[in-house]
Amino acid sequence: MKTVVIDNVELRLAHPDKLSVQWIGQKDLLKQLIAAWLVVDEKDIPLNPRLLGKPGVGKTTLAYAAAEAIGREAYIFQATMDTRPEDLIVTPVISSGGEIAYCASSLVTAMITGGVCILDEGNRMSEKSWASIAPLLDFRRYVESIIAGIKIQAHPGFRFVTTMNEDVSTYEIPEYIHSRLQPQIKIDFPEWEEEFQILKFNLPFSNDELLNLVVNFLQNAHAADRPYTVRDGIHIARYILKMEKQKAKGEYNDQMVELAVEQILGEEALDYL
């Protein structure tokens, strides 16, 4: 485990996240995110964008792909309604020797190492927690740990992005935080060919006939403004393939398709088959 010492306090660093994902299609979104992170002058600072869209449209995948594109390690912090300020910064733990050790969060580790912090589902987090990192999101670029008694300055290479589900907002984020989370990059449903390629990447063991069926279902749902996403499509296709494997003939049928759609998304989703 890597450690650093700041003001005579030793911090244990978190490990970066390693994901096997690929951003397919909508290249403009990737360019927009990377542009937000650019620094154009020694007096300039990177922006802190927020990615907005329905659950399952690929917000985290986009953020991770952008981190890879600029050659930085990614650290994902999953925000919840129970996230406390100390969870975001430094947490004390009891070491094997019975002494107190201080563990840096994934966000602080990214700050120290010059990585990218992806704060996932940021609109689930309370204002109190957001307030604890407000100085990080403006020209000051630091956080303070009350528990460890230290101030931590962000590495020049540090970049930040948060994802937000547009239909899930446990807490109302105050304006002084919203003004720091700019620009807002909205992710919509992918086009037919893009959606097919995403399914193909995630389900390389599936046949194209099944993928075509699932993409057509998703595109019908998108046209009706239903919240079904490619993530749902992956679940449906994977479930059908498992039922197909279970059958002696190894062939899927309409009954399997309807069962998978109904059990994953509910009876009303059958209208879009």
C-alpha cells in the first residue's frame, strides 16, 4: 500500500480503478469532457464538469474513457445519501498494531497523485458533504481534513468530474456548488448503430440476431421517452442467452424474450417489443 506524508501525518493511499470498458460513439461528448479539463495558460485552472443523463446511458464509462484518453489513472468514489465529509477526505482506522492510521479517500488520492476523480451519482450526496470539498472546486484547489489536522493541496494534474442521474436527486444541490460544477454535459440515448456496437462489445458471445432484436426494442422505447437504457438491454440479452443455454436445442424463442423483458423491466415494457 502506497503512503505519503503531509505535515508529519502519514496517509495511506487508495488504489486506482481498473475497468474493462470502452466509449463507443458520441465522440463529441468525449471531446467536450477533455476540453473542460484543459489548461490553456499558467494562470488557468481546469473546470469541474458534471455529466447528466438517465441511469445506464454510460456517464461513468465516458468519464473513465476520458481519463484514459489523457493518460491519467481514474479513482471512482460512489456517492450515497450517507456519504459524510470525512468519507470524502480522510478516514481514521485502527491499524494492526492498535494505532490510528489515516486512509485517504479515492478523491484525495487522485488529488495527491494527479489522477482523475469520478464522483459517481453526486446528486445523492448532501450539501454538508459537498461543502467539505467546495474549496477544491474553485481556484483554491485544496481540502482540509479536520480529523487528521492537515490541508491537502491538489496536484496540478488532478482532474474532477461528477455524474448525476437526471431522474434521481435525493438532495437539492445548492447554487454555490452548481456554479463550481461546470460545464454540464448531457448524455442522451445512443443511435441505433452505436447501441448495437455497445451491446456487441459487452456481449461478444451473442449472435447478431438477438442483438438486433434488443436494439430495436430499446430504440422503440427511446422514441416513446421510456427510461430503458443499454444497460437494461445488456441484462435482457444476457438473461435470454442463459435461458437459451439451458434449453437442449440452444435456441431462443419469443417466450424467452417476453419473459426476460417482463422480469427485468416489468409488464409495461412488452409494448416496445
